Amino acid sequence: MKKVLWCISVTIGLLSLSCSTSWNRYAEDMFHGKRLLQDQEYAEARADFVKAAEAQRWPAAYAFAATASYKMGDLASAERYVIEAERLDGKDYSYVRTLGYKSLILLKEGKKEEGLNALKQYAQVLRSISSPKGARQVETLARQQPMDLAGLEKLIDEQAGRYESDIEQFQGTGTGFYNRPAMSRPAPSIVE
């Protein structure tokens, strides 16, 4: 009986250590990848995001890998990462980035109708997270002909980055924009 209890204890300990290790690896790779992305070291950033995705298959790692791939001009990889982010649920805080880059990829590939539909969906998500001004900015850029993809990319980077920063602050400290009494949800989420 003591051997069985000992084996169960060791197994539970190893499993919790394994989960902790994979989470730590994910967090470290995401942190470094975001830094590299800011420093415009896109290939290295993508490598870190892919390693993070191997440690924890979460949509955020794929959304950021798509961002780095897009910035490298590797649209095929960017599209694969966006598809994977959406497949893994995609309704976490990285959904703003996923939709924004999905629209950029489609528009850059010349798939105007699909890209505009994704952009419209992106604007709707912005409205749902209390950013009507951001949604109007996107809609204004979408109406311009020819469309300013570089300007749209910059806007999406700013909007997604601000949203992610606000969510990370709220999750880490319980403070910030999403800690307002007027918020009807106990925690921010994107649900259609």
C-alpha cells in the first residue's frame, strides 16, 4: 500500500513539474519573442513564438508567429499560423491580433473581398471590447482606395498591442481599463 501511495505521489509530482516547466518555457519564449518583435528581429521572434507554441498550444503563440511571419513577407507561413490560432479556439485575448493579421494577409494576397470581410469582423470585435473609435479608424482606412496596407498594419499593431497590454495588466494586477465598475463581465473575453 505504501508503495502505491509513493508511486502516486511521485507521478503527481512529476506531472505538476512537467506542467510548470512547459508553462515556464512558454512564458519565457513569448516574453523573448515579443521583445525581438519590437526590435524588428522577426525571424528570431518567430522562432521563439513557435517554441512557445510547442510548449503550450495556445492561440497567442500562433497569432504572434503570424505577425512575425507577415512582417518577414512570408505570407504562406503567416496564413498557416492564423489558421492554427483560430482552430485552437482563437477567442482569447490574442483574437484581436489574429483577426487583424488575417485581414492584412488576405488583402496582401490580393483576396480583397475576403480581406475586407475579415477587416469588418475585426472592427466588430473592436466595438465589442469598448473601442468604437478604433473600429471607426479601421473602417475609414478600409474605404480608402487604394488601401494603405502599411498604415493599416501600423494601426492594427497599435490597437492589438494596446488591448493585449490592457488585458495583461488586468490579469496580472486586477487594475487598469478592464477593472472599471461599468464592465459587465467579470473578466475580459471575446465572445460572439
